[in-house]
Amino acid sequence: MKIFSLAKSSVMILFIAFIASCSFTDKAKGIIYVTDILNQFDTIQKLSKEMVTAIEENRFDDAEKTRENAVYAFYSIEVNLENSEGFKGNTQLKDQMMKSMTVYQKAFRKEISKIIELHKQYVETEEGSEEEKQIEEQIIRLNKEYSEINKREIAAIATAMKDFCDREGLKYTSDEDGNFNIKTK
């Protein structure tokens, strides 16, 4: 009888360990899922920073090339996300990221392309001229429009990320620059 009790308690301990590991595995899988999505978002941020640096350094051909690469990256990310299954059947985070990629792709095709062209014109325009002032106003307006788009999309992604983490028992933090941090609770 004592041997049976010992074996029974060992089985119980193994069962509890198994349940705990399954729970941890689900959380780990959730973190991996989120990380995969965030890595794709990081690609966009990296390309955006490269493009801005090229514009600031008056390397407009490089800025345009980076913009084009970003447009292709958005498309590639959309395809990757479209082919993913979501997590445990829930696609809210994936769907939001796809929506945001569509918005970013459109912005990079239109507003960002125009911003690069205007910066190029600005550098080539006579300093202090009326044309320079008009170009500068257009750049400021387009930068403001893109900044609003970016803030809105980061907020939407952050909300979807928070909802996902709350649902999966993960700890989530973010800042207004789009830096996300996911941990187990």
C-alpha cells in the first residue's frame, strides 16, 4: 500500500507539472506569436528611420529606394499575415496589423513619395524665395498628416496587442513611439 501511495503522489506531481508546463507553453507560444508580428512591425520602423536619415542627409535617391523597399515590405508582411492562422483561432491582432500595413503602404506610396520629392525640390530652390516657403509649408503639412497616421496606427496596434495579452494572461507595456514589451505575468 505504501508503494501505491508513493506512486500515486508521484503521478499527481507529474500531472501538476504537466499542467503547469502546458500553461507555460501556451504563454510561450503567445509570446512567440506576438514577437513574430512585432518583428514585422520593427522592419517597417527600421525602413522608416533609414528613409528619414537619407532625407536629412539629402540622399534623395537612397530615400526613394528605401521607400520603395518599404512598400514591398508592407506587401510581403500583408501576405505573411494573411497566410498565418492567428493564435488559438483568434485573428484580431493579425487583422489589425494587416489593416495597419495597408494604411502604411498607401501612405508610403502617396504622402511619403511626395515628401521625398518636395525635400529634393526644397534643396534645389533658391533660399528665401516664395517657392521655398510654399514647398516648406507642403512638407510640414504632409509630415503632420503622416505623423497623425502613424500615431493612429500605433495606437490601434497597441490596443490589439493589449487585448491579446489580456486574453492570454501576458503582461503588456508600450510607449507612444511604438515600442512594445510582452512578458509572462
